Amino acid sequence: MSQRSRVQDTNIRNASTPQLPPALNSRSINSAVDAILDLHERRQAKRRRYSSLPPQDDDINVDSHSPILDEFVRTRSISIVADLKNFSLAEFGILWSEIRQYIQRHWNVGPGCKNKTTPKDMLFMALTFLMHGGSWDVIAALFKLKSSTFSKSITGFIRTIHPHLMQGFVTAVAEKWSMLRLVTTGHQFQNFPHARYTVDCTFQQTHIPLGSFGSKKSYFSKKHGLYGVKIEVSVLPNGFAIGVTPCAKGSVADIAVFESNEDFHRSQLAKQNDESNIRDDGPLVEIFSNQWIVLADKGYQGLANRLRAVTPVKRLPGSILSMEHEQLNADIATDRVIVENYFGRLKTLWSVANDIYSWKRENYDMFIQTCIALTNVHIRFLPLRSDDGQNYNQYINRLMAIGAKMVEKRASTTQKYLRKRKPRLDSIIPNLENAYDDGDSDNSALGDDSGIFD
């Protein structure tokens, strides 16, 4: 074998024999193994510091989209959901599914600090606030939050969802329930089937405004004897609201509120092209052939001169109504009861719309219109009933009683002031009668002059 072949054979044998790294020896191996075992022992020691019992909250889903709501349900059962926000858990889920995408796109986005509360929990907290109202402190304490933080978060959240709620649950309802749809589905007024909707104003008490007497006076409602504001709501015969006005001062007449919203009414009462085949032989059709009827109460007298409005006949002083007029008024009241039922549901569901309004006045329209939209959602699940109208009557009677009590209190205060004022005046200004008596006594000292000429 040549020398070249022997060298190649040696290289092949060396390549096939495993070689140890130069630094790997028994000393390095022992040192590395001891270090690894020491690290393992340290990890085990850290774990042994903690209890081996299962965590107390192991049933909480940390990936939940509503951990606050879930904790309330876990603690107080599923019934607490309706008690806190007027919707069952299933109804709340439906509401959330309809507005979820809008909230996720528009709330808690952009630069700046982010709210750590999930959007679904924010909706839960906002509904709780609208339902129970009161002061910010009370509702904030329920969620273990500072009052200032809670009020800012809830107000900002409602400001974000308010336009979407109005568009989705009020404006969209007006577009969906045209007169043609009301007729084809059988949702018409009983006595006035050619009426599209009924309208009325509802009053809410507020605290006495600050400022001069003239500025305060504009908020005073003589009918209720209270300071407050009013809104006008238009309600379809199936119970859904399709329009709400910005709030007006309490002294403003109902018909003036209607006139400020006349553009809306003209657009909603106008007959559409696909409604030309609907038979219309109702009142005032000869004058307003291109409009449907709107039903209103006695506070809207004279409205028929401008729109196709049907209002009750008012009795003139010293006269009585005919049987025909009495029947007409009864028919109008029967159909208009739907708006009273709506107000009853609104005032029953939301404390913000029922109690004395004590928050910022510039936020009133946002809060009350949000309540209107959510009331429409509630009516989808539970249609209006006669009990709602009774609830509204109780609300009105309570306001009237409060107003009468305040009038009585003011009268009592005035009488008390006058009683205290009289002794003060008597002590400063001599009584004229006593002054005359003193003059007579001085003259009598000269003797009786009755027989001077005898």
C-alpha cells in the first residue's frame, strides 16, 4: 500500500471516531450538573412558599368580556341583573350584540389614558346609573369607584353611545314603521285608523335654577307648581317612540314645543308615494289631503289650522258639550292612552327621567333621549300595558301633590312673615286710632262742654 493510501485510511478512521470537546472533562461536568440542580432546587423552593390548595377564585373567567357583571351574577345570582338595569341577562345580551361593534369602534379609542373597564361592563354600569339615579356617590360606591372617576366615565360613555342609540332605536323605528306598514300589520289606532302617531309633553321637576327672578320664572310650571323642564314625545299606535324634542323650559306651552319641532312633524305626517292607495276618509282630509293625522290633547288647540291635527273639543265657559263632542273627546282619549302608557314605562324604568333632575343641565337632553331609546328596546321585549298608564298617573299625581305642598308652604311662610311684621310696624309707627284717643282725653280735662249754652 502506498504512503498516500495509508494517510487517507488514517483520516477516515479518525473522522468516524467521536471526539470530546477539548474543555469537556470530569471537573467541568460536575460543576455544570451541580449548577443545574441548584437552579432546579431554587425553582422548587419558590413554589413551595405558596399554598397547595386551589385558588379561591378559580371559577372566574379571566378572559371574560364583562368581569364586573360576571362577579355580580356569581355573587347575587342571575336575577340581580334585571334588578340593577331593567333587562334580563338574555335581553342585555341582545342589546349588547346590537351595539357592540359601534362601541368598540368609537369608545376608549384615540390618544390619552384608556379606561380599564371593558365596554360591556361600562354598558352594565351606565344602565345601572340610568335606572337608579340618585347621587354619583351612591352608584359609584356600588362598583367601588371614586365618585369623580365614575361620573366622568359614565357621562363620557353615554355621550359616545347616545347618537347610535337614537339612530338605531328611535330614528330607525320611524323609518321602519311607515303608515303602510302600520296598516298592513294591523297596528292602527282603534278610533282614528288614519292617524300616524299621537304626541304629548311630559314634565320633569328640577332644582330651582340660579339667577334672577326673571330667569327662574321661565322654568316654573303653573300647572304643576314646580320648577322643571318638559319634552315632547311622538308615539306610534304600537307603542314605540319615533321622536323626542330637546327639553323646553317648564313655562313653555305644549303647542309652542310642537311648533319648534314642526319640521319633524311635517316630514313624518307626509304621505309617501307607496301610500297613495290607502283609503283615507278621516277628519280634515279635504284640507290636508297629503298628510296623515296626529292626535293631541287640549293643550294643542288651534294646531288644526296648520297641520292635520285632531284635538279634543274644549267646553266654552257657561256651556256644555254636545253628545257628539263628548263622544269625539272620548275616542281621542282612548287612542291617546298609548302615549300615557309610554310615559308610564319611561318614568318607571329610569330614575333619571323620574326623580328630580340634579345633574348638569346641558346633559339633560343626552340622558333623557338615551332613556327614550332604551325604553323602545324594553318595549320590544315587553309591549306596553294599561299598568304603565296607571304608573304615569301616579307620577303626575305625585308631582301635583308636591307642587300643592310647596304652594301651601309658601303661603304659610308669607302669613308668618306678616304676623311678625305687624308688631314691628306698630312699635315704629304710632297707631292712628290711639293718637285720636289721646287727643280726646286732653280735651276732656277742660270739662264737659255739652251744656255751655244752657
